Amino acid sequence: MSDTLILTPNLDSADDFYADLLAAHDGLSREASDALNARLVLVLANHIGDRSVLAEALAAVRRKAT
């Protein structure tokens, strides 16, 4: 796994993944949807397993949020 965050498009079939993500939320309440997102973030963070990459990701999304 890379030791730096990849911010350029890097996902095969991104539209298919987005459709799967939306389907995973289908029928959920806002609270359940938020919980699903939190669990997904934690599962993916565990898979990445590199605190420096995760710190880069947090900084990148924080910049986008402001």
C-alpha cells in the first residue's frame, strides 16, 4: 500500500461503487445512514492501517469542508 494519500482518481468503476454505496443506504433513517458511514470509515481506516496516510486524508477532507 502507498505511504502517501492518493487524491487523483484511482478507483475502477467508480460509478458502480457510488451506486453500491447509495444502495447500502437505501431505506435507512438519517441516524442509521450516519452510523453506516461511520462504520465504513473505520473499516477502511483499519484496512489502510497507516496513521500518516489517515492524517493526510483527514486534513484533505477538512480543507474541503471549510
